[in-house]
Amino acid sequence: MASDPLVINSRITIAGWELVEQFVLAGGPGGQNVNKVSTAVQLFFDIASSPALNDRVKANAIRLGGSRVSKDGVLMIEASRFRSQERNREDARERLKALLLEAAAPPPPPRRKTKPTKGSVERRLKEKSGRAVVKKMRGRPSTE
């Protein structure tokens, strides 16, 4: 269990009891250390039942999590970039924070419909007729 809370922003703070950490053997370079010490971290966070997140943030986080989220809404982040357990733990927490910040971002403003300017319409039609003339000249010459 992770004991210290994870502060996402001024409105969202994940309590320590919501985060579950598991240490597993990591592959890759590291010599004997890799075979003996469990340095990789699996961080589990139950998005679906978290009281710290509102429904919009939960839905966005599940969508952003993709295949890392189980059917029950539990997100698993695996960190094994570093050779020490503590740095991998910090890396997993930072990745969770980044995902939740992206999920909590406000939606983009709706697109406002605009009409093309008169000049841009004229330029487009002039270019179009110019291309038509070029293509017409590629054909066989008339026999007249």
C-alpha cells in the first residue's frame, strides 16, 4: 500500500489508501540485480470507484488508459525504467499524475462555423479553372 497521498492539482488529491503498489522482477539490463531484486513497480488505481474524481474525469481517464484499464475500471501502470525500486515508484506515480491531469483538462471550446471570405472563394475558383485549362490542353489536338 502506498501511504502518502498523490496531489494531482489544487482540486484533485488521491488518498494513499486508493493506490496499491506491487513490486515484481524487472527484465532487461542490470546483471545479477535483475534476478535477485524486485525493482519494477505495478501501480494499481481503481478509477471507477475513486471518490476523488468526478464522473467526467473518470470517463476521460478510462478512455485515456485504454488497454491498461481492466473491465472493472482498475488502471495498472507498470514502471521498470530505472534500476532502483524508489525511482520506479516515483515514475509510476508521475505517469498516473500525468494521465489524470490530461483527463481533468477542460474540453476544447466548440468550433464556431465561419464562412470563407469572398477573396478566398475567388482564388479557389481561379485556381480551379486554371487547372481545368491545363488538363484540357493535355488531350489530343482537334482535327479541325
